Amino acid sequence: MLNIKHTLCGILLVNTFFLTGCNSTQNDIKVNQSLANNAFFEEQKVETLNDVFRLDSKITSKLTSYFNDGPPHLSQAQALMQFLVDNGEASLAYQSNANLTASEAFDNLNANCLSLSILAYSLSEFLGFDAQFQRVHIPEYWDQTQGYSLLTGHVNLVVSETNRSLGAAHVLYSKPKSITIDFDPNSREQKFPVSNISKQRILSMFYSNKGAMALIDKDFNMAYSYFKAAINADPNYSGAWGNLGIVFRVTGFEYQAEQVYQQALALNPENSNVLGNLALLFKLTDRDAAGDQILARLDEKRKNNPYYQIVKGNEAIAANKLSDALAYFRQAKKLDSRLHDSYFGMAKVYFLRGEIELTKLYLSKAYEYSDFAHDRARYQGKLQWLQAVAKN
């Protein structure tokens, strides 16, 4: 799995990457960055930290004009951030592969939560507020992109007023006022636990997301360049090491892939994404027993996760095991009846079986429970197509 969004654990389809997630690290673990070196790949230029977080002059001029009455207050900043929240959710391109810099995201709010959070951070910094990225500890969640299973993570941002100096006077707060900017409505509603993460970790996540898309496009030089940049940005980020291991494996460097996976696990022994990819590597190199042992442990760990059941259901569809797929999607629904993905999975199974009325029923359910406009539009389009087919 690739380490990319939101939103991505053990290998379930061909590869699994991790998007925008963050794993805990142990600062006393020795990191051997030379493991990332491989002369086979031609390193490509990637965005710098300044490229990712910079606001162009057009944006800063707008901000200066908007806040021309003096230092901005948190309530004003909150209104600006709410505009980003509202427009981000309404976007058809609010998906894991919409990886934009701060300036790009300002011009086109069709971005993922990481890019919108980067934008919010840069806006806050320019306006003179303190900003702190947070990892949101959501359950493992997978997205499907071009045949890949992407394990997504999630981040948000806390924006705080600082102690301000106005001429000779000082405005002091015993406790700085703050707001939390979160571009996922589910995260806002459910109030998952959070932990602080650094700007360098966010940069590493940005590179990881870009590298995952490059790998899906089979641009291995670009994927390698982004994943190596992710490691350079934050050598203690287990997810970046795990993603680099996938590049090595799919290009035939199995021994180096295993070394990189072990480095990732040294940083975070509970990184399910890396464990799953290591299990796949074991099975591909005639160590089936070791691979099966890891997969059995992961399966037990995830059995009560509805998103995992959905991934297993999609896996079963790909293998043309429709009865198994339906059972997985029903189990996901049993675990959480509000997830639109499980209803969509059942609709796919019934469509493949030729049961059109049941397909319509579960597509309607998927539409009913979806949160984002792009999901609703997708389900509405499929329903309209089915209705048109039924009339002919």
C-alpha cells in the first residue's frame, strides 16, 4: 500500500500506498539514509519546501487589501478558513490525487485535505497567527485509484492567536484563542484523537502523495525522486520508507526493498501498511509461511474495521468471487451502516449479476449516505445511466 490522503497498511491489491497519514516514531532509532540510494533511478527535480508553502504575490496582495484595517482578528481568519472548508468539500476534484502547493490550492480549491491544510497554514502564517499541524487518528481507510488500494491518513490545523505587541502596548491572553480547521466533515463530527506533527512531516507527506501518483503512472524515476525527497525531509517518517520499498520491489530490487521495509518497521513496528507489503514480498520470494503469518495477524487486527471489509470486497470482485464480495460488503454495512462505500460495493455485485433493481436500490443508498459532492454526482450519474438503459 502507498503512503498517501484524504487520506493510505498491508498489501491487499497489487500495491498499497499510504496517503497523508502519519505514524508515530521513536527518536532514538538509528536511521540509515544510505538505504535510499539507488543509482538505477534518474533523480528528478521536485518542489522545494518554499515552493510548497509559498503564497504568490497575487495572493498576499489580496490578503493585505482584505485586512487593511489593522492586524487581523481570529474571527476574520475563521471566516476566511470557513470559505476554504466549504469550497473544498463542494469540489468534484476533492480527491486524494489532487496534490497542490499552497498557491495552486488558493487558485483552485479542488485539492485534497493535505493541500488545503498547507494552504491554511500559509495563510495563517502570513496573517500573523500561530499554526500547528495535527495528525488525526482515524481508522484505517482505503481509497481506490486505477487498480491500486490507497491507505489514507488525515491531518488538520489549529490556528491560534499569539501574544501581540501594538506599539508600546501589549495585548496578552492567559490562554491563546484558537480554531481548528478540518476539511473532512466526518473527522469534525467524530472528534478523533489528535497529535502534533511538524512542518517537515507535512512536507514529507506531500512528497509521498506526489510519489504515489507517479508510481501509479509507472513513472518510476519520478516516484523514486519524490519518495527519496520525503525521506530527506523527515528521515523518521516510517511511511515514506515503506513507500520507497514499493518502488524497489516493483522494479526488481527485492533485497533493497526488504532492507527499506525493515528500516520503516524499526521506526514504527506497528506500521500495518509496511507489514502488509513485507508479507507480499515474502510471498513473492518463496517465503510463503512468513508472509501468511503476517497477513493472518493483520487480518485479525482489521476484522472489525468496515473499510477493510470494503477493500476485501473489492478484491473479491476483481477475482470474480461475487458471493464472497457480497459477504464482505454486508459485513462492512453491519459494522457501520452509514458508509456509502459498502452500499456501492453491493450495487456493483448486483450489477455484475444482472440484478438491476437491486443495483438501483443500493446506488440510491450510496447516494443517500455520501458526504461529498463528487461522490453524490458519481452515484447520480450511474443511476441516471441505469434508468436510461432500462427504458431502451
